[in-house]
Amino acid sequence: MFNTRGGSINGTDKKDRHEKLTTTSFGTTDRGPHTLLVIALASALIVSDAVGVAVPLSTLVAGLTLGVLVVGLPHGGLDQRVGLRLLKNFRPLVAWILFVVAYLAVAGIVIMGWFLEPRFTILSFFGLAAWHFGLEEESRPFTTPISRLAMIARGGMVIWIPAYFQGQSVSDLLTIIFPSGSLDIAQQVVADIQFIAPAMLILLAYDAICRREPAEKLSIGSINIPFHQLRIATFALLFATASPLISFGVYFCCWHSIIGLANLRRQFSLTTTELATKLFPISSAAIVLFLIGFAISRIENPFTPAMLQTMFIGLSALAVPHLLLHVISDIHRLDSNGMSR
């Protein structure tokens, strides 16, 4: 690489560029605007639900699918670079082979799990998702084991809050998603989640009350409201009252995926244009695979169930290796910054 004067970029220039990207992205040091926008969106949806605004299921599914394809899947588009970085002690070719084989093997196991052991598969998926969602938000040290558990409760609130407060809606949704269409299995999954929900609520309250985020505050007159607590309260109300599809869409597409993209920018010192360019090939391939899966599912199912099945089964098949990879990567990320102990 060369600078505008034709000289090579030295280590100091690279460091300065990395620091600039770190402080100007939606990072842990500058997440306020993003948090405020998500709080505003969630609040608007809570109000619309309270006044009885109803959205057809087909519209919800189409909107969620679009969001997952455009924003959700791309935030995993650099998994190969994350994986190769973790395998840096191997030769490049060996690292590539190990990564591809492991990634595809996990994805294949997940797809088979939906047909052979759907209850175990989805509960494992939910558990990994809660861990990953919470860990990706982290910018502060883990000082106690309870802080780690509280992180998982916070990351999984998009799962356990709807299951606890809207059990029937979640059961109906899972019945559509399961290839077997089994209501019994769906109800068992919801019952499993409801069993641990009270403990999750206590841990979430601990996280909201005891966590300190001095860099993220909203000033209203002379009152300073920490963004972290306000976001948790807003999300909790949204997840307890709105359609589970709306809850998942807001959390996954508007919150988690944006944070994931910002973390990728920082890890690889990329501009927005560079990041988009590198994400395009894998994201395009994922969209093509989704369309193929939808066409296969559509043979035996109506439009909306086929889209739901394709989205969640396909998303989980890609998400589980992504979750495992990024749980390891995020632990390394926090360790390298002296933030995990």
C-alpha cells in the first residue's frame, strides 16, 4: 500500500488510522447515537402496538427477511478473516482447509439437527445466541462470575422475554418453523425457556442496576439517564408486548448486526467502503443460497411458512458456526484490550 505521496505507509500511520477508525465508528466509546436511534425505534413500535396498529404476518416475515439478508447476514461476511486470524499459527493453506471444513461441518450438523433433534438444536442455538449477543456488546471487564451470567441474560432477553410473556405466540411461531410442524415440541421448548426465565430476570436486573457505562448517557435537562439502563428497559417492554418477529427484527438487524459490523471495522481497520466491498461476495452468496432454500421449501409449504422456515433454519445453520467463532474471537478481543479476566 502507498500513501498519496508515493511512500509506503509506516507502522505509525497504520496505528493512527486504526485509532481514528476506532474512535469514529459505532464502537464501545461512541455508541450513543446508535443507542438513541434504537431506543426511539423501539419506543415508536411500543406505542403503535399499544394503540392497536396491526401488521399482517406476511408483511412482517417479508420485512424481517429483507432485514436479515441486507444487514444481518453481512455482519458475518468476514468470518473467514476472523477464523484465519485465530488460525494464524498454521500455514495459510492448512488454515483455509481447517476453517472451511469446520465451518461447513457445523452448518451441516445444525441443518440435520432441525430434522432429527429440533428441541436440542434450537435450545443450543438460543443458548449460543444469548452468549454471543451479550459478549459482542461488551467493552468492560468481567469482574465476577455473576457479571458473565448477567451478560448472557442481557444477550438472551430477545429470546426469553417473548417466550415468558408471549408463550403461545412463540409456540405458534416455532410450530411453523419446525420442519415437523410439531406443536408439542414447540411447547416443550417454550416451557424450557420459561423455566429459567425468572433467574434470567434477576440477572438482567443485576446487569441493569450494577453495570456502569459512564461514557453513554442521555441528558434531559439536569437529569443524566444512562443509555444502558434505558435501552434495557425499552427492549424489555418491546419484547414483552410486540410480535416476536418485530422484537427479533429490531434486535438482530438494528442493534446486534450494527454492533457486529462496527466491531469488524475496528478489528480490521477498514473504512465503511472497504468493509462493504469485502462483505459483498459472501453476502451475495448467502442470498443466493437463501433463494435456493426458499424455492425448495416452497414446494411443500405456502409462501409465508416457507420463508420463515428458510430464514430461521438457514440463519441458524450459518449463525451457529458464526456464534462459536465470534465467542472465541470476542474473548480474544477483550483479552487483548485487558478487558476480560
